[in-house]
Amino acid sequence: MHLAVSLDIASTGQAGLTFGEIAALVRNAETASIDMVIISDSLPGDERSSSPFEATTLVAALATVTEKIGLLAAASTVTHQPYNLARRFASLDIISHGRAGWNATMMQAPREAGNFSRPEGFSDDDFRRRTEEYIGIVQGLWDGWDADALLFDKSGGRFHDPEKMHLLDHKGAFFSVRGPLNVARSPQDMPVLALSGLAAADLDIAARTADVMLLEDGPAEGAKARYDDLKRRVMAARHEPDAVKVLTTITLAAAYRPAAVADRLEEQFRAKTCDGFNILIPAQPSVLDDFVDRVLPELRRRGLFRKSYRGTTLRSHLGLVGGGDL
Amino acid sequence: MTGQMKLGAFLWATGHHIAAWRHPKAHVTAGIDIDHYIALARTAEAAKFDMIFCEDAAGLREANVGIASQTSRSIGFEPISLLSALAVQTSRIGLVSTASTSYNEPYGLARTFLSLDHLSGGRAGWNLVTSASPIEAANFGATGLKPHADRYERAREFAVVVTGLWHGGPSGHDGQSFSVRDPLDLPPSPQGAPVMVQAGASDVGRDLAARTADVVFTAAQTFEEAKAFYDDLKGRLAAYGREPDDIKIMPGVAPVVAETEAEAREKFEELQELIPDDVGVALLSSYLSTSDLWRHPIDGPLPELPESEGMKSRQALVIEQSRRDGLSIRRLARHFAGARGHWRIVGTAIQVADELQARFEGGAADGFNVMPAYFPGELDAFATLVVPELQRRGLFRKEYEGTTLRAHLGLRRPS
């Protein structure tokens, strides 16, 4: 199974963690060969965040103190222009040598638009159409340079091959973006896209564009049908049901029984309700320690989780096409 | 100008010389190699530079793809992610990135730079630019570049909102270009507020700098130009209730330095030889905000040009030099290609230090933004040859005075 850990660094009611403390948490997850850590980002809602860090800048820093683990940052389609967001993540992917990803949400954050000169916000339908267009632009920009575009030919005076750099020339209902991106192609071809906050109307968009779907944990009886439905949609859009990994989000409380957690994950995984889990962990080092030291050995003993990373890129960890060293 | 000079290490692609990437000792894969940048940052920090400086554009530098493919400037790191990575790989040096007021929103930019400030323990700075390139505009849905005055009107409001957010406000901003409802959700800056940097040298750009900037980068070739700019800008501060020392003026300098003057000249000529004519002319055209230099004979004089909506101040500088020195398009192109209109010094450490000292003590600069011709070699040369000479003369620090960028620059902590 695939395992992501979501670090809720912005959780309220406690002092924000320092960079050193966050780095220690992520290195701990890396020691356990977790696929990826997802860094949340929150703009002010009714409760104030306690983290001093914005997610993409934090991921850039974390990339320099880790070697294998995937690093996803949440970033909003309202706060960034698509060209800027595509650049930021393309750059993160090069800094991390192919371990970066973007966690995008299909859900509008309630107070966000009001801080970004859009006091009127977006209707749900506009937000959905706009987000789909936005994702298409970002992925199109990420694909603008062919893998062999850079020549570095000093004596011939050819830095890159102009035939292998492609304009996007996108003109849509919400954006027009000419391209190309001024950041090189990712070592894993493209940063990983994980979509969350999915409503029923978003599922086909996710099936067409996402690498990972992050789903809320639902009632057990509907879970298998939900997974089968998603894989059918992925098959229809991509001709390959495994092109998208479906991860179910599980919240770990501060106190839990490791054997019970392992049982629960095994049961849901073996029932084919998901491809793995997104473990939401409060920003307390002891909870991750417990998961790594007591739940993961149990999952490994049952043959359900890797002992070590096989590749070096996030796409490789996730078993996705591309990924450089899959 | 008091005490010691300030120094910035301006990191850009494979080097500031347009043909830098072709030099045998240049690190040609700089744009995809984070370890290269970590090494450069540590070199600059070991030499006690005040800051690393990254420029930025949200698009290609050159519309002509054939020309672009002969330079190394079409790909590179996005600077905020780059500096965030460098923040945890260094401990003292300031980290300044350029970001555009035309293609960002103040709330997001203020928050991102504040995060960089926290990652670095108070070493972040923002270089405000309004973005003059139509290539960038086409990546943001614009059908044409906004007029100079409109861009600056937006920039002024942008700067007011950003500084307000950094200082804990505002409770609701509803202006011409932006509306912001909430204060930032991050703790206050470790240095009071990230450092504000500007580079616009036009009249409206100078006024905006006098009002809001802590540091001003500028291009000035001669002592007289540098001095005139320095006096003009410092003279504008009183109108905004500020002291002359509240702004540090740091002209760009493009040194080529070696153990002997002959070696330095040889090194420079080697670089000049690597510039293809079409690349030089294209670069000159972009600094003049024109596209039809091609139609004129390359060995003839610069034609009359309409005043640009792009970079007014830079255009005037180039035209002035071409008239003064009677340079052909080809010679002007080569001349500007390497230093991009900045001040070039080719010589020994003593010669370079003499020139810097003269401008510093002559009241034409508070410090310099150093633009090495290629990386890593020319940054190393400046750090190992020129910096010790400046230190020997008491003109540059031997140890950092504090831990924040404001402390290095001797700027007051904002209240």
C-alpha cells in the first residue's frame, strides 16, 4: 500500500513548530520509507494558524534536508496565478531531484478570495470550471520542455534545442497563458498532482488530471463501490486504472492502539477500497513516532508496506508512469 | 555613506556575462543544480556579503527562440523557492528576491516573503519590480504591457499593502487595485519586517523608492551618473520624513578580476569573443525596448528611438553612452552584453578596490551589488581577491555584526 503523512503544521491551539522540529518529523517519516509528506497551508479562517511557514517555501527548505521522501505542498488556485504556481512547483521538483508535488483542492476556502482582491468570491460552478482550466494550464506548462531539450553545448553555442521547447498558447474562459515555463523539465517528468476536497461533480476532472486522489474516510459499506467507480472513471479517461492512486484519509488521534490501526488499514486495503492511506497527524512528534515505530512494523510483517524505497522520485514511490527511475 | 560599504552577491544563471555559459570554467548546468547554488551562497557568506540577490522574470527573456537558445537564460530556478532552500543551508547572509507587483497579489507576496523571513531567521528581502516585458505580460492574460505610470500606481498601492501587512495591519484595505480583508496569519518578522529593495530609476520609480525602499539597486556607469542619482534619491527622503541613512544605495558593478591586469583583460576578452552578434544585438534591443535594430547596419550608429513604455531609465543610459563614445551597434551590443549597462571594472584586486573606494568615499554609493561574469569562478575571484583587499582597508566587515539582514545593512528595525 501507499502511505502519505499529512502534517498539520498549522493546527491551532499550540505553539508553531520550528523548522528544525518539522525537519525532524519529515526525516522520521523518510526513515520509515513513507511515500510522501503533505504540508498543509491555511489562510486565515475563523481560527488563526500557529505556523510561521507558508507551505511551498517550507517544502523548498525541507527538500534540502531530505533525500528520498516525496514532499507535497498545498497551494491555492486563488492565491497564485497559474504561471507562478507552475514555476514554483517545477522549481521545487528540481530542488528535490524529482520528489515534489502539488496538493490542490477543489473546495473554496471561505475567507481566501476576500484577501486576494476578489471580495465577491466565485460561484461553485465557476470555481470548478476555473480550477479545471487552471490545472490544465499548470500541467501544460510543466510539459513545455522535452526531456532532451537542454543541450549545454558550449562550443557549438547551443544551450537548448529550440524545437524542443513548446509554447502553451492557452486561451480559455478564465486565463490566457502563452508560455513556455522558464524552469526546466522535472526530473520525474512532472510534479505529482494530488487533488482533495472532491465533490461528486469533481470526480471526472480528478480522473482526467490527478496522480493522486485524497478522499475522506467514509462509511465502510460504500467504500468498495466508491473505489470501483473512481477506477472506472480513470480507465475511461486514461485507459489505465492505475494512473491515479486513491488514498483514504485517516485521522490519528494522540492516543490509539497500534494493532487496531494496523487491523483497520489492512482490512480497508484488502477489501480494495483504496490504494493506500493519507495519515493525518497532529503536529506532535510523539504521534508520528508511535505510527512509525509501532504501526508500520506490523504492516511490514503482514507484507503490506515496503521496507525501503526502491527508486528516488515520488512518481517511483507511487508506482506512477514517468518518474525517471521507475 | 558612513562606515563600511555593503555588498550584494547578485546570482544569475551561469553568470552576468551573456556568453558566460560558454566559458570553459562556467558551471553550465547552474539552472538545474541546487548544489551549485548552495555552494555559491556559502562562498558569499564566508566572504561576509550582506546579501544574495536574485532577479526574476515570469517568462522568457527573449522572444526570438533562436536567440534564446544561444543563451542560458531561458531556464532557471524560481527565486523564492531557491532562496527558501538556501535559507536553511546558510546562517547569516541576507536573501533577497525580486517579485513583480504586476503579476502577484499583495497578500500572497507578503505572506510568502514573511515565511522566507521565518525560515532564515530574519534575513529576507523583497526587490519590488513592476515588470516591463511584454513576454511576461502574455503569461498573465494581458493583451499588452500596461503603461509605465499605471504600473507604478499599482506598485505604490501594492507596496503600501505589503508593508501594512508586515506591520500587523490592515483591518480591511479596499483600494484601486487590491482589496484585503484580514491581517497575515503568520507571526511577526524576526527583523521587524523583511527588507524592501527597489531598482526603478525613473522619476516615478525614485519617488516610490524614497517613500518605501530600504535598499536601492541602480545602474550607473560613470562616477557623475552615480553621484547624481545618489544625491537626487537621498534628497527626496526628507519629503517622506526619512533620514538619508534610511536608504542604502547600491549600484551594480560587473568586475572581472585577476592577479594581474593583463590576466583580467585576457579573461574579459575571452568572454567577449564568445558573444554571437545576433545575441548581442537582441540583448541591446531588449534593453532599448525596441525590436527593429536588425534593420540598421550593425557597424553603423544607433538610430533615433521613440521613448519606451518599458524601461525608461535604462534606455536613456544606453543612448547617452552611444552618443558619448560614438559606438556602432555592434560595439555597443558587445559592450552592453556583458555588463547589461552596469559599471564594469577589469583589473587587479587593488584596481577594483580603488574604484569601489572612490565611489564609496566620494558619496556616490553606500555599497555595491556585485555581478560576477560567470559562476562560480568570478564570485570566487571577488571573494578571495577583492574582499580581503577591502577588509585590509577597513572598508568592509570581517565578521557579521548581527544575525538579520537589517542588522547587516545598519537599517533601523521598523517600529
